[in-house]
Amino acid sequence: MAVVKPFRGLRPPAGMASEIACLPYDVMNSEEAAVMAQGKEKSLLHITKSEIDLPEGTDVHSEEVYSKAVENFNEWQKRGWLVQDRESHYYIYAQTMKGRTQYGIVGAASVSDYLSGVIKKHELTRPDKEEDRMIHVRANNANIEPVFFAYPAVRELDKIVERIVKKVKPEYDFVAEDGIGHHFWVVWEAKTNASIEKIFSEKVPCMYVADGHHRTAAAALVGKEKREKNPAHKGDEEYNFFLAVHFPDNQLSIIDYNRVVKDLNGMTAGQFLARLNESFEIKEKGTKNFRPRKLHNFGMYLDGKWYSLTARKGTYDDADPIGVLDVTILTDKVLMPLLDILDLRRSKRIDFVGGIRGLGELKRRVDSGEMKVAFALYPVSMKQLITIADTGNIMPPKSTWFEPKLRSGLVIHKLD
């Protein structure tokens, strides 16, 4: 069963939350972060993307960047912009997007659960990205940003959350610049905190990493390091846990995660379409954006036109948790054999576009000449994600995009 503990959160005073909270470090580059933080001296981006406070062109993995993050983190606490709760609590974090709200429980997930497989992943991680976040966690001795977990919904937990949000005034309640609403409650009652912990330990068999695979791996590996370096290790130290927001699986939805490719691997558009016809039924759709409407149907934008591509029978295996995925079909039938993109995680000829940016972003990048062709995919379902994680399989890179993203800075977990 899953271990999820209450903890003494380090968080902003109520009036500062909207100024401090920011998007996760990995959804923007340094230039975008600098623009987002402009005129916002309290933004957590000064800690999570601290290169924005250093000379332009500074290597984001340099010692100066990590040192600046620590300096800013300490300064935020000294100024009272981040204050630690005196007691351990759970927290409720809700997000509202387009009229739909999802409610998560913020708690400290277990390093041991990650190492033993109780916390299940569905994507591979890159060692360089893991190491970057490990250094950040080590340097600050804290999990600055939360990870996003899903768990099999439990009615008892739903009822506790419902009662709290109806009866207790939220500590933070604001709408961010992107239109997403953020609502945050502290679970003040000791009895309620104890009930939440007990229900997790008795009725939640596992957790699924929804978003934040690199942060999860980094947090767990730093905890493991600290455990091995402490001869007096007991198992209840804070480094044995890391910051996560846990959402019931039936409240979550996954949106499309699309692909754009720089060239056609030496083929003309006509030659490429002819090769595609071997595996797909192709229908020209004109200039109006075409969004796939079902599994195994794809949208493609090429030379100013949209096409519908429907995978022919025999090109996929609906009985295989990986073979059924549209990202697998596109990789196995197009990206690898036709476009010679053999390593999706490292190739410089392909890029990935979250569905939140819309199909217009795919069209824009092709029309600009930056890319040659774009592919719009039908979203992976939560059921598919869970099946893959439960069977120990791994999805192809960049298969899932969860929205809305968790805001960083509403609460931080210190490791001491």
C-alpha cells in the first residue's frame, strides 16, 4: 500500500501566493522564464530557473546557477516570503480549467515506494535531466516543486476533500495569468490528517507518476543518497519523503501531445504521401485544422494542407498495451522507417508540442519553414496509462500531456 505523510510545509503568506507561484521549471526555456518573471521579484522562478538572475548565456547547469538558487531560496525565507508551518499537515490543492475542477491531496510521498515500485512510472527518464534536478534538490535541501501523481480513486478520501472545501476557507484562491484557477486549503484538524494517512495506507495500493518523472526520480535518488550516508538512519527522516500532489484517477484527463519534424528525409511531399499510403488511409482535408476524432486516426499538416491518416488494420495490435498506442504506430510506421528518426529522446530533427498550444501552433511552425511536417495525435487515455504502468511497460517518449500544470511555490517540502 502507498505511504503518504503529512509534513511541515514551507509556503507563502496568504497575500503573496499569487506573486510567488509559477509554472514548473520544465515547461519553459530560460528566455521565456525571464519574461515571465519580469517585474515579479517574488516569483519562484528566481529559484527554479535562477539563471534568469545571471548574465545572459550562463550555462544553466553551471555551479553559479545552483548557487544562485540557494541564495534566492534562503533570501525568500529570510524576507518572510516563505514561512514553514509549525505542525505537519496535508494540503488540498484544486485547479479549475474551462469550468472543470480537479482536487488533489498534497502530501509527502515515500522514497521507498518509488524504489520498490509502489509508485509506478510509464516513461523513461534521461540521466542528464535527473542529475540536474538532483543537484537542485541537494543544493537547496528541499523539494522546491511538486510532482503530479494519480491514484485509484477512493470514496472516503473524496468525502474528506469535499467536506474541507465546502466548510473551510481556502488559504490561497487566485486565477493565474493563463486563466487557470488555483485553490489551496490547509488540513488543520489533527484527526482529519490522521484519517487521510490511514486511508492511504489501507486503501491505496499504488501511485502513478502522471507528470514529473525526472523530478520524481531525482527526489527519490537524493533521498536514497542521504539514507546511505546517514549511519544513524531510522527511516522517519524527512529525506525519506518528497513533495507530491495526489489526484484521484477519475478526475484526470490527458490531452494530445503532438509532433513536428524538420524534414522529409530527402523525400518530396508526393513521395512521402506515397510511402504513407502503405500503412494509412489518407484523406485530404484542406486548410482547416483537422483534429483526430478517435484512436488510430491522425492529423497531418504538410505543404499548407491538412490530411486525415487512419492506420490500416495490421499496423497495430490492440491486445498489446504498447502496440495499441498511437504514439507507437506513428513511431513504428512513420518516424523510424520513413523519416529515419531512430531516437525520439535525442534526435534534433523532431520536436514535441503539447496540445494546450492548439493545432494552430503545429500549422505555424510548418508554415514558418522551421518544420516540414506536423502530426496531431489522439490523446492517450488514463486507462491506457494505468494498464501500461501496471504491466511494467514504458510508453514512447512524450506520450502524455496533463493540463493544467501544477503551480510551483504554493508549498515546499524541506528535507531536514
